[in-house]
Amino acid sequence: MKVKNAIETKLGRDFLPFKLEIINESHQHSVPKGSETHFKVIVVSRLFHGVSLVQRHRKIYESLKEELASGVHALSIHAFTPEEFEKKQAESLESPPCLGGNKS
């Protein structure tokens, strides 16, 4: 849980989120048990008002650059303003199944 905690601390500090959820999805992939390599983050922040989706992702990648350079292999990002999240709650934020990296 070391990596998950680092992600939570950094995103909490950098985005002052209304809602923050970090989900370790490593168990859905071909990695050793207990791995922290695949994550989904849901960040709902007022700081995203007027910020494009691409720029939101860039800011999150910048915040987590150490984790991405040292073992986090995949990061699924869902970044919303509170108003966008309220509308989005009716939709699914489920990640697609892993296809093993090189399968179609």
C-alpha cells in the first residue's frame, strides 16, 4: 500500500479534491500478488474549472512523476470538476479488462 498511499498524499496535496479515490487494479493484470503497478484515480476538484481534459491529465502525471518513473505501469485517470462528476455518476467508470498487453 506504499505506492497507493503516496499517490493519495500527492493528489490530495496538489488538487485539494472534493473527492479522491485511488484504486489498485494490479490484481486484474499479470503481475505478482501484492503488486502496485496499475491504478485508477478519480479526482474531483474545483481546480479543474476551465482546464482542458488533456491539461488535467498532464497535471496529474506531473504530480505523480516519481511513481510513474519507479514502477507504476498504468494509470487510468478520471478528472472532473464537482459539477462534471455529479453528471457523470450515472455512467460507469469501470476499467476495461486487461488483454495481457499484446493481445487484441
